[in-house]
Amino acid sequence: MGATEIPVEEREMERRNEEERGENWRKLPEEKRMEDLEKGEKVGVLPEQVMERDIKTTNNEGDLHVSMLHRLNPTNPLRIILNGGARVATPSPQPSSGGPSDHHHHQHRQAPVPLSVSTPQQPAVINLNSKAYTDKVSLFLFVMHLVLAVGLVCFLVFKGIQGLLYASDSIKRKEKRVLQYFLPQVEVASLLSISLAFAWQKAVRLWPKFMVHFILWCSFAMSLSAGILLVCFQMPATEGVGVCFLVFAIGNGLYACWVSQRIGFCSKVFVKSLEPVCKIPDLNQPTYWMLGAGFLWMSFWILSVIGALNFYFPPLTIIVLVLSLLWTAEVMRNVANITVSRVISLYYLRGMQSNTRFCLQRALTRNLGSASLGSLFVPTIEALRILARGLNLLEGEDEFMFSCAHCCLHVMNSIFRRGNSWAFVQIASYGKDFVRASQDTWKLFEMTDMVQIVDSDITSSICFLTGVCSGCICVIVIASWTFTVHRGFTATISLLSFIIGYLMTRIAMALPHACVSCYYVCYAENPENRLFDDTIKDRQALLKSNRDVVMTPRMPRRSRT
């Protein structure tokens, strides 16, 4: 009996000592306790906090899982040391052959042997709700440009009214003639262009497969008709503009023949990418808002063109106004593009339906800098890349000329990887800057072997040709009207009506363009997504088996010897 009571008394005394040490531990300041924790001096010694870490090895990966079990005997606690964020478990020493008291003192004398437990690194969390503003420099420049443009337009409108009321008789007659024979045609061109924009978008959404064929050949027919009409007016200015339309019509026809093998796949992608539009009824609202804003701005902008005639250097002033209009309208189009891209990409990536108004607000604030930067550089980069491709398709014996063409193609491909229209999907989804989004998107295409597919995609060309078709229709209608009432304005009004018709339709076509871009980019992020079918996989199989050849120069060919 006496032999059994001694260990009980020792354990009772040890328990009391542990409780006293625990009370002293709690009375220490927080900074001191954290310092002791980092040094490994005091953790896990309280009876109610004693834990055991059961280290288990997984089957194939060798990961160490730590489980917390029952409390231990207070005489042999498991000590856990926090060492720079990593958990290190210190096992108790091996028991000696002595009695309980010798074992207890031996435990405190022996230095602990740390056993590192590596914690697996957590993957970086992808933030789909970034609150940072993208491309702040370009955002500042665009806002400054917009303020200056509004100020200039208001000033020129004032100058026009001033000239109409207080100028000399010659200036009054000139401005009255402009108001009578210039303003009505351009305003009608604006109304016609917005009507065509709604019609084109509706038709593409309802009959995407048919409209791909129709747009290719309708743009050829309309540009050819506009060119012939302007040449038939037999005035130097209209003949010059008409020749430009005829040259473009020839190139358009050749392009339509060249891409005839890609039309089938493009139609399939259009059909599949537009399927989510029916499930999101308010997806068109951002496009409608941008069209309305564009129509009001262009109507007000036309009045400033009249006022520019009563200002210093009218041609230079009108050129500045046209460049400002082009940038502003392109930003409107890309704002609609980013808005639709965010709604569609979240549908593909997360299976969720976003608030369209919230996405529009985000595009007009946080992503406006990327939209303005992309609007400034993407059209230029794509135009120069098309030119470099065209030069590399030609055959010739001049080695120097074609080595320069190969070099230009290399340069444009490098620039294109850092600035392309595919970037707007990741700008909308993750809030990335324009250049980073372009690079990341292109890397996705390279990793999923989709470069050849997206490089030969004709969606951008279809949207561009739709705008050209609307512009040519406006030219045919407005030029005929102007020629009958005031021949001197025919060439100028023809160019303005083409620009207005083109820009308005391009804003409307932002929705199908964004849907197709999201289809490609979101597929590249997760090809196994159940929302995608085998359209792209089948296309990749055809290209790998050489049963379908895409005649698009992406890399320079070897020069002939």
C-alpha cells in the first residue's frame, strides 16, 4: 500500500507544480509569451492543453498529417515549437532503467531533438474580385483626354453659334449652308448606323452560322458598290475616296476566298459561344448603354465639326476631333467587351451568373485604364501584324526584302504576345494589367496547344467586316443624297458617314466578340470543364493529323537557296 501511495503523491505534487507554472504563464505579458513561443520555451505544458501529434505517412505522396489526440501524462508532455511559422514537434526522450524520479530529471536534462514537419504549400488564391485599378497611367491620360475633348467640343459649338449670330455676312452664309446641307445628312447617318448596329447584332445572335458567310460576302459587295458609286460622281475628291473603297473590296474578296476553309469551324464556335447569352437576359444592356452614349456623343461631336470651320486651321482641328472620336468610341467598345467578358468568364469558370450592372460599373472604373490602353494599341498592333503576314505570303527572289519581312513578322509576333485583344478576358476576370493579361493569356494558349487555332481565328475579321459593311451602306445612302443637294460636300460627308457607321456597329459587335474570346480563353484555363464540348479538341486533332491545314504565317519560313 505504501509503495503505491508514493507515486500518487508525487503525481499530485507535479500536477500542482504544473498548475502554478500555468498560472504564472498566463500572468506574463502577451509580448513575452509570444517571444517564449518563438524560442520554444513554453508550449503545451498545461494539463488541459497537452496534445499529441500523430504523424502519419500517406500512401504515395509521403505527406505528414498531424492529428490531435488525447491529453498526455503531465510528467511527459509533447512540446511543440513554433519556428518561423513551421511547426516542429519534439518527441519525449526514451525512458531509462531508473525509477520514476530519475526518469523525470533525465527528461529535463536531455536536449530535445527536433523533428521537422513540413507543411504543404497552399496554391496561390486566384482573386476574381480585385479592387485595384489597372493601368493607372493610361487611365489618367484617357480621363485628361476626355476632359480636353469635352472642353474643345463645347468651345467649338460655342464658336459655331457665335459665327452664326455675330460673324460677318460671308461667314453667316457659309455656316447656314453647312447647317442646311451638311448637318442633316450626318445626323441621318448616325440614326442609320445605330439601326444597322442593332440589326447586325440581333442577326448574329439568331443565325450565327449563316451570318458568318453573309458578312464576308456582303462586305465585299457593299464596299465594291460604294467605290463604284463614288467614282461615278466624277469629282476628284470622290474619285480618290472611291478608289480606296475599290482596292479594299478586292482585298476583301480575296480574303473571303482564302478563309473559306475556316468558315465551318468559326461558325461552330459562334454557335457554342453564344449559348450563354440566352441564359443571361440582361447581358445586352451594357452594349445598349454604350450605343446610346456613342450616339449622343457623335451627335454633339458633329456640331463641333461645324464650329471648327469658324476656327483657326479647320483641317487640323477636324483631324484632331476625328482622332479623339476614334479613341473614345474604341474605349466604349472595349468597356462593353470587358463587361460581357466578366459575365461570361465567371459563368464558365465558376458556373455563376453575375450582376451585369455591377460588371459594367467595374469596367467603367477599375478596368477603364486597361480598356483605354488596349483601345490605343490593339488596332495598330493587329493592323501591322496583318501587313507583316501579307508580306510573308508573297514569293520572290529578293532575299533582302523577304529577310526584312521575316524580321518584321518576328517583331510583330513578339509585340502581339504583349498586347492582344485576348487580354480583355483576364482583365475582366482577374483585374490584371493589359500587358500582363496579354502575356498570361498567350502562355495559356501555348500550354494547351491552341496557338494555331486562335491565331487562325476569324472572329475579329468578321466583326471588323460587319462595321465596314455598315459604313459602306451609310456611304451609299448619304453620298447619293448629298450629291443631289450639294455636290461639294459629297466626299467629306461620305467619309464621316463611313466612320460613324463603322464605329457604331463595332460597339454593337462587342458582345459576340467577347463571347468568342471567353470561349477560347476559359477553355484554355480548364479544358475539362463540362460546359465545353469537343469542338476545340476535334479541331486540334485535325490539325495534328494534317487533315486540315491553316494557311496563316506565324513563324518566318526558311529562305530559298
